[in-house]
Amino acid sequence: MTPTLVSAASAAVYADCEHNIVVHLIDANVSDETFSNFESALENLNNFVSVVRHKWQTHEFDQYPEWHGNRVIYARLVIQDLIPTEDWAVSLDGDTLWLGSPFELMKLRNDDLFFLASIDPEPLDGSMLATTAWFRSRGLRLPADKSYCAGLMLLNLRLLRRENFTAKAKKFLSKYPDPPCPEQMVMSYICRDKTAPLPANWGVFSLYHTKVNFTNGGLVHYVSDAPWNRASRIKLISDVVEMWYRCAQLALGLDLKAAYLSRFEYLWKRLLFLCFKLLIHVFCDSRWILRKCINAKGFTFSEMSRLNERWSHA
């Protein structure tokens, strides 16, 4: 729950008397104590944030494969039923961090679309995305080869309910029960004629974040670059990972560096990253091998200062 709390906190700092934020937590197995701590942390952070708990069991999807050890992802296929009073919602994973206001994202709503979503990046080795290969192997065609990522979706709940999406999703899964990324692939196919990609700065994978400009806001999706999993020697403390730790510290008072890393490990990984950022990339950026290390470029000083200031005022 800690990553989800940090993600929610990074959004909550943008709430005010004119822009309330309601965090809808889809809960399949969270204890009452854990939820209470989660709720208190967010509501103490900002008076204009509230938390609604939706207890949900996966039974109706038990016949379908788990994804990374659970079936909670299938909740996205019924979210319009779980939150019947809302017309729109932002659905996102817990391994995300808001670097801009959620209300800027909401301005992109389009009543003619089922959803707008972030895009999965193409594999660096040039191979075909597993989702694209799966659709083709079953003779199913999408309007484009780009694969939507469910890590960030702006959902038109009203249209999903009106078009009886839940029943259509279950019908699709009964015929094709093994998509590698179940919920996002089911949603992409059923809604294929009424979807659109989000601008590149929304839902960008952290390893690719230096390809976009966050001047007008955005959201980082960590995926395999999770700040709470830095065991590998090649997982340095990049600026975008450091930003996650700073949000936790400044907004929530949580020292997650100490929770996940020894002081020595943090220092050498952070210093090595800064060497790449300030020295190697500056003088050797034309070399092909360094262009592949796009995450080592980091944020500018002004970007880091602006974001830190926002969280420190929470």
C-alpha cells in the first residue's frame, strides 16, 4: 500500500476548495488497519481530499488467469459498476507519481470516447509487443499497432455503463481467456473505435521520461523501475526515482530511502547517476551507447526545484 499512498499523495497536493479530489480505493484484501492508516495520511495531508473504499472480490473472474499473482486487475472491467455515481474517473496503478495536476488531465475528457490512455513503449530491441503479437495470432485487428497501457486511463464511466461494457468484457474473456495483459487488452479491443492516446507526458514510463516535457504537467509510471525495488546494481537512483522519495518525505513525512536502501547503497547509486547526468552525458551524448541510457539524463535543476516546492507546501 505504500506505493499507492505516495501516488495518491502526489495527486492530493493539487486539491483545493475549488478542486476536490476523491480517491476511490478498489480493495480486494486490504486490512481495516491498513486502510485506516491510508485514509488518515491522505486526509491529514489536505482538507480537500477524501477516500472511498470499494471492497471487491475477484470471484466473478476466478476462472481467468492471474496476472503477477492476483486478479485484482480485473476490477478495471467493472469499475463503472463499482463507482455508479461518477461519470468520469482516472484509473491508475500504484507505481505512479503525479508531476502535474490531475485536473489538467481531466480537461482532456471527450464524451464520445470510452477512454483515453497512455501508450506502452516499443521494445528497445525492435521486437513486436507481446500484446500486438497475441491479437494477430488470433486474427483480431486493432485500428493501430500501438498498445494502450492500463497504468493510466481516463475513463468515461457513463458511456461504459450505457454500452453495457461489463457484459461485453466477460463475453470476450469467455472466448479468449488468455490475453497476456488481460484488462487493458480486453478494453482496447471492445472499445477500439472510440479510444484515443493521451499526450506523451501522461503515463510515460520512467525509463523514457527524458523524452517528454513536463512543463505542462504529467505523470510518471515506474513499472520495472520501481523506487522500492533497487536491489539490482544497475538500478541507480535517477532523478525520477529521487523525486518519488522526495514526495514521500515532503508530503507524507516518510523516509523511504532508509526503508528500502542502506545509506551507503543510496549514496553510491545516487552519486554514480549524477556522474552520468552531469559529466558523461554532457560531454559524450553523441555516442550511441549513451543515447540508449536515456534515463541517465535526468531532470533539469529548475524542474527538480519546482516539484520539490510543490510537495513541501503540502
